[in-house]
Amino acid sequence: MQSKTSSFNRGMWIQSMRNVGWIGALYTLILLFIVPLQIILRYTGEVNKDGMYTERLKTLFEVSGSLQYLFMFTVPVVLAIFLFRYIQTKSAADYIHSLPISRGVLFWQNVLLGIVSLILPVIVSAIALFLIKDSVNVDDLYTLKLILHWAIDTIVLNIFVFAGALFAGMFTGMSILQGAFVYILFILPAALVQFFIMNINFYWYGFATNYYSGQNIQNLVPFIRIIDLLDAGKESYLSLVIYTIVACMLCFIACIAYQKRSLETATHAIAFKWLKPIFIYGLTTCSLLLWGMYFGEVKDSFKWLIFGYLFGSLLGYILGHMILAKTWRVFRKWKGYILFVAVAVVIGIGLKVDVFGYSTYLPNQEKIQSVYFGEEGYSLTDNPKSHDIEQGDYYKPPYYYSSRDTVNFIRALHKQIVKDHPTISKREMQSGDAHEITFAYNLKNGKKVVRQYRIREADYEAFYKRIIETPEYKNHSYYILEPDNKNMRYVTEVQIDAMYKKSEPITINDPNKIESLKEAIRTSIQNQTYEDTKTRQQSWSSIDFMDGNGQSVDSIPFEKSYKEVEKWLKHEKMFEDARIMPEDVSNVVIIKNKDHKTLQPEWVNNPSTVTKRKGALTIKDSKQIDYFLSHTTIQEHGDYIVVFRYKNSSPDVQMFDTSMIPTEIKEKLK
């Protein structure tokens, strides 16, 4: 009899069922409403005439996915809190633990009840999905395999969140903190890494913040990773096994903590004495990093960064003691804070002095195998698996230059930036006067070195000119033109869409013409000078490479400096359709920008405010119109305001520099 009692207690099971049974019942109704019922409402009856309901589901998480995730991350937490609510109140804890039932039995019995409460609603919903499967109008909208995948994924992840909530609950004596701690537990690793990365940026010059921030930090947050995997339908058995193992580990640790925790810790914020200093200094550290990052980023100043550290650490330290003591009268406990500040100062000085030489490090030329160079550091961390080719979302891998000349020129630019250590303000970044540049070296020993800087390109034009005019750089300026580009096999046609023309785009389906056009583009790029790439002239049109589904694989502008493309279009008798022609323009109106204003939104929205001004000059001569069309710009500043009145499109307002205006026209505008 004693053995039976120690392994299972029917009375406690019934009592626990009364306490949490309503959660399982409510979760069942919720799942039935947001999955099977939604499918019935959407996919039965009259099928939408627009064809909205013709595609099969890739995953059942497409149905009310956001609601499914919401309850997946909340119901298990609520269930864990209510199951072990008795250990958070003194009277209940004393009573339950006075019964002739071991703590181990109490714990695992409640865990079993919680798992059953999470599994049964999913099974009921899965059965409902199977029963209504053949009643929907769309053939094979979902399969039995999809139902099984959905059920297994939901059950495993529910249990994973439930285990996390159990784990958090064993280390606190307050239910509200149990709920808070479980979400902190899941988010904290990624948050700490992100805080550290954002703060280290203020100490080490060239630290690649965007690169390290994009290094799958989101995968450290189970919620984000789970949603990404389930939305894409790319969850793997390995992921499920890992979540199951972690859930089991959390449960066993929670069981050990439950057996060792004292009854007196009920209503205490932290259940174990040894954990209290970890909680206080952990909270202080997180607050220090958070507020330091905030003030440093907002004010873009190292002084404000230090202020953020002081404010954040003080706030975190006081809040930690307040939570533990459950009172605001904690202002006498300063010894621990002074010790914390001393350690933080030592670490901060070590980072600022850069004892590791991070800021000045530059790989030796003979050790470099290849190097990435560009403004888009995001591509270095872009995950190919996150792209769906079927939806026209094509992955573009970063290109690493390996030619000795190109590598040496890029390294020379990097070396000069390190030497100059330019100071760039946020205002310059926002205005476009400066931009970020990323260097990523693949070394021969297998290591990788990544650096990121803010620079003004105008300060390094001589270096840029040497890099941009190298054959290797030009060959890979446009990814679509690379000979080994894997995405090119999807291209079946090319569309050329001219600016300001109402006519249909030019469509090219002949594979031979597509190849010859690519060669013309490649030659045009090879003939470009650095000065050509920096002009602020507007392109004639866009050249879009399309796949069989009508999705753009990539797009290349038809620049006015692309003479080989121009010759090819003339040979194919497409040139006049590929660009705006003088006959497409009614007239051009020019007026001097005497007030030196930037391009104003009211000019763009209502060009007549410009054309009706005194001193405006109207040009109708086709040769002069063609001249201005050949010099259209995308700049915001200029000495002259030029309004193009198109016959088949809305007027366009542009800014021209004085060097772009013919002398005879300048004379008339004086």
C-alpha cells in the first residue's frame, strides 16, 4: 500500500485536475476554433471566384498562425503556474507537503497532468482536421502527413515551453515572477549577446556590429526560431529532438530544485540564497548594458555612454534589491554596488585601451585568400535557406575578390581608413554624405576577419577608383551577369521598362538574344570609368531578368553610359522603346534656383508652382529636349530647377547643376 501511495496519489490527481482541468478544456476549444473551424469557414461553401483558395497549404501553421503561436507560448506557462501555485503560498505549501506524499511524486504527477492537458487538445484538434479533410472544396488542401507534422510540432513545443515554465517556477516563490522569469529565460541569452555587441562597438574601432548582430542571434531565442521554422515548413526532426532533450533536462533540474527548496521560500522572489547575488548582479549588468547602449546610440557620444552605464547599473542594482526585499527601503546597501562599479571600470578600461589590438589589426597580404568589399554587410550573414525560389525570392551570395590586384587595392583602402580613423556623425550617415563599408577577409588558415567602418567616400576617391576599375570588380558588379550564377537557369525572359513611358515593357524571350544582351551589358560595365559610376544621372530604364513565373530574378539599370547596350538596342530596333524620346515630351521648363533650395515636395506634387514663376524658360526644340533627357538626374540639390512635361506621364521635377546647362540657355535665364 505504501509503495502504491508513493508512486501515484489518486486524490491529489483529482484535486489537481479540478485546479487546472479548465485550462486543458479551454485550450481544446481555442485550438478547435483557430484551426479546424477556420478551415471550414474559409475553404467550404462557394469557392472565391478570384482563385484565393486554390493553393494547397504547405503547413497547417498557415491557418491563424499568429494565434497558434500566441497560445503555444502562453497556455503552457499558465498551466505550469497553476499546477505549482501551491508552492508559492505558505499555507498551501505547508499543507500539501505535510501529506504522506513524497515531493518527487508530487512533482512528476503534476508534470504528467500538465503534459496530458497539453497533448489531448492537440489530438482532438488533429482528429477534427482529419474528419473535415474531405469536406473542403480544394483538392488535397492538406494531407494526413501535414496533420501529423502539425500535431507533433505543437505537442513538442508546448511541452518545451511548459518545461521552461516549470524550471523558472522552482527558483522563485512568486507566481508573477515565475511568468516573467520563463520569458526572460528564453530571451536572455540573445539579449546579452546583442547588448554586448552593441556596447563593444563604442570601444573597438571597426567592430562589425551589423555582421555579428546578424550571425543568427535570433536563433538563440526559441520563440523566433520556432516561428521561423514552422512558417517556412522547414522544421526538422533534429530540431524536435533537441527541444525534447532540453525539455527533459529542464524538468529534471526543476525536480531537483523542487526537492531541495525550503517551504519558507514561498512568497520570496528568489527561492535559493546562493541565487540572490547572481540575480542582483545579473540584473545590474543587463541594465548597465541596456541603458549604456541606449544613451550611446541615441546621443552618439562616448560621454553619454558612460552616463548610461552609471544610470543603468544604479537602476538595476536598486531594483534587484527592491524585488528581493519587497520594499523600496534598500538605499543602505552600497558596498556591493561599489565593488560592481570597480570591476566594471577595470573591464571598461581594458576594452578602451584595446589590449588585444583589435582596432589596428590588418591581415598580412600573404595570408589573405579572398576578401569581400561592399556597403551591404547583410549578405555575409544571409541564410540561403530563408529564401524561397518559388516565390521569386532568390538568394544572392556575397562575392569574395581573389585577384591579387583587387585584394591589394581593397587592403590599401582598409589600411588608410585605419590610419585616418575618420569620425562620422549620425547626421552625415542620415544625409547620405557618409556610409558604412564592410571588409571580410577569408584567410588561408581558415579564419575570417570582418571589419565595418563609417566613411565619406569622397575622402577616398583615389582608392575607390583603383578598386572599381579593376576587371574583377566590374565582372562581379552585377550578380546576374556572373558566369557561374546559379539563379540564371531560372531566367526565361527579359523585360526592359522605360522611365516615363506608358507603353508596355519590351519583352525578350529568345535565349540567344538574352545572352547577347548580357554580353552587351558586361562590355558596357567593363568600359565604365569610376566617374561614370558616381554620376547622379537617372537611368534610361530597368532591365529585368524574369523567371517562368513572372518573378524578377534580378534587375539592372540601363545607364546612360552603357554605350554597348545602346548599340545592341539600336541593332535590334528596340532603342526608341527602351528610353524616353524627345517626341514623348511636350516641353521642358527651366528656372534658376535663386534661393538655393533643395528639391521640395510641393514642386513634385504641383509642378505648376515652378513653371508659372517669373523668369521660367520653356523649351520645345527636340534637340535641346534630347540634351536635357540625356542629363536627367536623381540629385536633391542644384542651381537650376528643370520640369519635364511628358505627354503620357505626370510631370517630373529635377535639379541640374550649372555645369549641366548649355551656355546659350544660361544667358536667357539671367
